Amino acid sequence: MGDDTAFVDLLETLYGGLTRSPPWEDFLRALAAATGTTYATILIGRGCAGIDAHVTPGADPDHTQQYQQISEADPFVGLPEGQVVSFSDFVNHIPARFQHWMDVARTGQILGVDLYRSPDISIRLRLTRDDSSDDFRDVEKALLERLIPHLRIALDLHARLTTTQAESQLFSSAMADLAVATLILDRGGRILRRNAVAARMLEDGRIWTEKGGKLEPRTHSVARTIAQILASPPLAGEECQFEVATPDGQLLHGQARAVPSSAYADGAWLALFLADPVQPSGPSSAMLRDRYQLTRSEAALALLLAEGASLADAATELDIAYNTARSHLRAIFTKTGTHRQVQLVTMLRTVGQDQRI
């Protein structure tokens, strides 16, 4: 492939395919066409053995399954890292099982390159032809060599994307379990992202709903609060707290955080976190003492704070000095793993709902 335009097109399918599901297939089809091969394959696994992913667009699924079953007999593994090698130059002895599979699959010629990524990931790229085809030429080997640095980058990007997606799913699941709604908005209030809890709150429509793709508050007070946050969001790396009231007067604590301008390409502006009002307001004193080893005084203070009382009002209600209340609050932070009062209140209102006593 001496044409730079054709090579750029091939790179576009390589990088552009990373965000598609499944990845790699468009690139492998384009690579097979560019090299005149029957199939292009990517194998990803741990070390030289074991296959976690096998991608061969257009291949007979039965042949793919057969290969996975006899992959331990494949002698074309453990190639010198980053070097393009042909099967005939590398393999001196072909196990009978693997020779039979090659005959059935008509895979007589193979050109490959192995790449290894930390800690022990092996990636095998293979081009295959049957025996009736011409031998691989220097031009196909040169193309693979030219692709190697791009393959390294693409593989690292794919690993990062996969990790990020997995972490996002885990965090979303955790946030849903905690009944915390998460919304990501642009400057005009358009909803760019939402988790399951936020979707439920939007559908419920007690506090806000979605209209024309935008967040639409249901009361003037909520509308005023959201408008103020959108007009003057927290600085990057910082956060601000806000409160909204449900129609029945329940006061909910929320948090807004700025979204880094580089994090989204679609104009994301800030993220909102709010406890789901459908959930009960918080756990019981007995549950707090059992789960977090709070004293009776600490549990009583925590519950008053969860109900919306200020620290000073809670101290008055409990008939204790303000400094004593502050001391209790510091102990509560330590035992619950929280650091700020709004974080503590959010946690108390969303945790342990199935264990109320």
C-alpha cells in the first residue's frame, strides 16, 4: 500500500472502530482487502496461551470455534515482539492436530506480528491465505511493519476505553444502589447524561422533568436554583451544595460539580447529584449505632442533621453545647467515612433503607 491516502483510510478504520461495538472488525476487513488475504484476525489473551478475544470478520464460526479448542496446539505463537514473521519462516514442526485444522480451514499461509502490553497481555495479528494463493510479498510485510506503532496506540486506547466503560458501569450501579440521581447538563440545561435513578426522577416529575431534551423544574424555587447554578457553576475541581424541595415540603440536598471542558465533546457544563426523594428519608438510630458504631448521642445528632436541621439547631434540640455537637460531628465523619455535612446527610438519606428498625 504505497498510496498514503489509502494508508490514512486504513488508519481511520483502525482508530474510528475503537468506539464501535464490536471493535476491530472494520479495520480487519479493510486490512484483509488491502493485503489481498482471505482473513485478518486479532487474538487477545494472557501471555502466549489462552484467548480472551478472537475477532475474524467473515470467518466460518465453526472454524473459529475449532481454532479456540485447539489453540494450545498452535505453533505460531511467541513471535519476537513487534516483528512481522511468516508461518513458514518461524515454524519447523506442525502438530498433527493443528495441521488438520489448517487443512480444513484452508489456512496454508500465515503472516503475523505479536505485540505485548503490560502486565502480560499478548495481541496477535494474523493474515491468512490458503495454499493456492501467492506467497506473502515484501509489500504486505512492509504494510504490517508500518502499522505496528499505530496498533500499539490503538491497543492502549482500547484498553483504556474498556477500563473506563467497566468503571463507569460499576460506578453507575453503585450510585443507583445508593439512590443518588446523576445528571450531566450543558450550559443551556440540556440533559447529556443521566443514570437510572435520574431517569426515574425525571419520569416521576415531582421535582423536575425533561422537555425538549432539557431539564425542566416543576416549581419556581427549583427553577431559580437550577438557573443560578447554570449561570454561575462551581469552578473546575470545586463543588457547591444546593437544596430543592419536593411538593410535600421535603427538603433534599444536592451537589453540583463542574465538568472539565476536555471531558466531553458535546458541551457538558456541570454534573448534578441529588438523592432520590422516593426513597425514605433515612435510617433509624438503632441501625446507625449497629452499622457505624455511633454512640446514642452521635446517632441522635446524625438523624437531626438528616432531617435538615443545622448543627446549631441540632445542638439546641439535643440540649448540648455547640462545641460538643461539633465534636460529635467529627466523630460521625470518622466512623461513616464522610468529610462534609452535606455528604453525610446525603448518605444518611440513601443508605440502609431495607434495614430500617
